Amino acid sequence: MVDVSGHLGMALLWLAPAWFIVDCRRTAVAFVLVGTPFGMLPDVDLVLPRLVPTVKHHGVFHTVLVVTLLAAAIGPLVGTLLERIDGETDWLSTETVRHSARFGFLAVWISGLAHLSADVLSAPDIADSIEPFWPIYPHSLGIDLVWYNDPLVNWGLLAAGVLVNVGLYLSTGDRSRSE
């Protein structure tokens, strides 16, 4: 696992393809900005033991299954909130507003999966390795490529995520008349 800056950087990198897919530059900005904080979603298991003592860090919340279920529950709410906000701002494209639940689901889901990928890359130094494909493949998976507290990796991931998205923002022109 990496620290917060590394997880947010990984989320930014995983969200970057939005610049090539969505129909509107401002929609891509919204997608990346809304999705990035959800790069910390699986770490809800750091807070939950206060309420449910049996929840452990790097347990079930660090699986594709639970990230998908959380995205299915939270994502449509995020999309609906954006849709309501957009009624006041007109930031999102008409197509995005029409599919706001899908927009929210993907923003949450992609960022959650980015979190899992960062945890797979890092050594199980201060926490157990994760079993991202549980229950289909109930074995831990880790590449042991980076160390949790390595500032070069963590800040490097964040810097890379920011630079890639800023670069894509600057290089993608207005592709939609709704901008």
C-alpha cells in the first residue's frame, strides 16, 4: 500500500483516460475532480473498526467485489448530486447529465480500483497484503515493488497524476459546442 498522496495520484492516473472518452472538456474536469477523492474509498476499513470491531484493514473492503458494490451504491448518488449542481452551473454535457448515474458509478469505481492497484504494487510492510479478487481467487496478491513510506513513490505518483491531467487538459481543445 502507498500513503494518501500515492493513492490520490494513482486515482488521477486511472481517471486520465476520461480526457479521450467524454464529449466535453469541462465534463472531463468534473469526472477527474469528482473521482479523485474516491481513490481512498477502500481505506474506509481504517475507520469502520470503531463501529464494527471485526473489520480489518486490507480485508474485504480491499476487493474488487466490495469496491464495485460501493460504487453501485454511492456512484448514482454522486451522479445525481452532480446533475442537480449542473442545473445551476451548466458544466456537464447534455449526454453526461442524461447518464449521470453511470458517470458517478464510473468515477467512484475507477478510483476505487486504482486504490487496489496501488496496494498490490506495494510491499506488505505495515499492513497485510490484499486479496483483491476474493472470493473468486482467495489468495493475497502483491508485487512488492514500492515501500509504503517512500516519499519519492508517493509524491511522484501524485505529481505524475496532476501533470498528466493538466497536460491532457491543455492539449485537448474544445470538442463540444456545449462548452
